[in-house]
Amino acid sequence: MNYRDIISIEPGKRSGKPCIRGMRITPYDVLDYLASGMSIDEVLRDFPYLTREDIQACLAYAADRERGQLVA
């Protein structure tokens, strides 16, 4: 999964935060819903414009960010 094909940063949109497929929803939004206990199916039901691939991209994005912030 190359999340960079789905998640991008556009100046002026959501104050330059990463967004999913140019929409105004961020990976942080999706991750927050999942962390609060929503299932992937619930997120998809509440946000029908998102896809399962979008959610996978958010998870890959978070994993990549975490990997980059590890301190030795």
C-alpha cells in the first residue's frame, strides 16, 4: 500500500494538513474514529465517500509516521 497515492497535502486545505483524496477529511479524523472504538464498517457507513482502501492508507500513513519518530 502506497498511502501517498491517497493522502496528500494541499496548501490552503485544512490548514495544510494531510487529506484523503483531496477531500477535507484527514487521516487523523479517521484514526480518531477507529481509536474511539468505531469499526471500519461503521466508519464506512457513516462516511460513504470513504473506501476501505482510504482507511488502509490512513493506517499505513500512521505506521510510517510512527516509524519516523522512533528514538534510539
